[in-house]
Amino acid sequence: MTRLQELARLGQSIWLDYISRSLIISGELQSLIGEGLRGITSNPTIFEKAIAGSPDYDDDIRRLSAQGKSDVEIYEALALNDITKAADLLRPLHEETKGADGYVSLEANPKLAYDTEGTITEVRRLWKLLARSNVMIKVPATPSGIPAIERLTAEGINVNITLIFSLFQYESVARAYTAGLEKLAAAGGPAEKVASVASFFVSRIDTTVDGALETKGVTDLQGRIAVDYSKVVYSRFREHLASARWKHLVGRGGRVQRLLWGSTGTKNPGYSDVLYVDQLIGPDTVNTLPPATLEAFRDHGRVAVTVTEGLDDARVRLSRLEALGISMDQITRKLQDDGVMAFARSFEGLLNSISEKRKKL
């Protein structure tokens, strides 16, 4: 049994935070699925690297350009093609797990992150174009994204809520998903067919907090806060699942909105390359790993339930952080804003790369 399969037995699914044409056509994705990979996530940065960094898409870019397609239309055609092919490879797993796994996620246009109505319209359109039950459309957990999440869930659309950095943001997402499912069930819709994940971004917290700790000359908390905070969020997640409101929804077929650990590649070379995998293993979770982190975990990852360990100590360290004048509320709000801007820049960079390729081709 592989490490990925062992994790699945503990209730955690490993997804790959990467997609490319070569991953699909080479047979590598199918091989990883056989080893225990259970899903894929993507974002504008990933597509920018895939499309700009290889000749795999050149023929399609040339053909679509000759048809008079715009840069945005070309990107969408390329992305939808990759997403649908990956979803079809994961379809047997999706059916085998009765809809629990086998998902591929596509990001809605990041420029709509602060536009509720624009997000809803865009997600509906992408959902219809993909026409597969094992895809999720990614919507950021911004103040504008929260009402969109509720309405889209009420319409029976699978949503991957992204760019969650704080406990408050997670709680808002959980409430939105729950309210959306309640509306769907009340209308007689198939609540049991809707799936969602709440994607909590981990490593970027350490990157920011470590810098703040450095200025205060405090080193013993460095490399600890992201995992500690994630464990507090997981504790709140379990409380939500134990609530009477959620149990009532389960009785009507509601599917758990799993916590997904995102941004789990280790950015500080002084830390373990599987830090944000080994320390966050637990039931009803997903961890989406960039290729290098997946390779590292396959080689030397530790398989054990860890996300519930040391919760009291984690809370103590978080209290110390606040006592030092380092506000997690301020940090996480800025991280979300920065994340939205980063994805928007990547989207622009992606379109520029396509434009440059069109000229060369």
C-alpha cells in the first residue's frame, strides 16, 4: 500500500496542485491515480507556467488564433480542454467513491473576486461548459465571494472556496455552504450531489508571521504558527460537524464540506519539505500538494493522524503571538488581499504569454 492510499484510509485525500497537457497525455496522471492520487487543483499561476513554459499548447494556440479567437478565449479553450480530460481520467474514482473524490478544480476569473454578481454569472457559465459532476469551480472567500458561495451551492454547483487564511473567513465559508445546502434541500434539490471544499492556505502564514517575529527577535515561534492556526481551524470544523444544524442537513443527504489544506509547499528551506503535510493529517480533509511536495511525501512522509495533536499548546503559542503585538486578524486579511492580487497578476501574465506566443507562431 502506498503512502497516499494509507492517508485515504485515515480519511485524508491527496490532490495534486498542478495540471498540464503533458501530465495528462504522458500517462503520468493516470499512474498517480493508480498510486492513490484523488484529485487536482489548478489556478492562473499553474496555467501560466504550463502554457508559457512548454510547446504543448502551440498547435492549439496557432489554430485558435487563426479562427480569430481573443487571448481570453484561447486561454479558456486550453484550460477547459485540460480540465475535462483530467476529470474524465478521475471519473472512475469519482464513481467508485460515490462522489466523495475524483474532482478537478478550475479557478473563476480572479478579476471578479470583489464582484458577487459577476462571480455567480462566471461560475454558472463555466459549470455549464464543463458539464461534469466531478469538477469544482474555485471562488475566493472574499466578502463578495461569500454570498456567491451560498447562492451557487443552492443551485447545486460544486464550489472550491479558495484563499481562506483565517478562522473568521473559514466560519463565513462554512455558514455560506450550510445555508446554500439548506436552500437546495428545501427546494427539493439533490443536496447529496453537491460537493465542496474549504481551502485554507497554510505556508503563507508562516512566511508572513516569521518575518514579524524576526523583527521582534523571537525565534522559538517561527515555523510553528501556520500549523498551530490550521489545527485551531480544524477544531472549529469538527465543532461545526457536531452541530445540530449540520446533523439535520446530513439527514437530508448533505455532504461534508471538507477542509482542504492549500499552499502546502514548504517555502523556507530550513523547514521540513513535508512540514505542512505530516502535521495536518486527519479525517475529512484534503491536502493539495505541488509536484515537489508530493514527490517528497511519497519518498519520506509520515502517515499518522496529527491534526488533532497538541491543540492546547497551539492555542498557547497563538496567545503569545497576540501578546507580542502580532495580530493574526490583520495578517490574514492582508494575505487574502495579496492572494487575490497575485492571482489577478498571474491571469494577466497568462494572457500576455498567450499574446506573445501568438506573435511568434
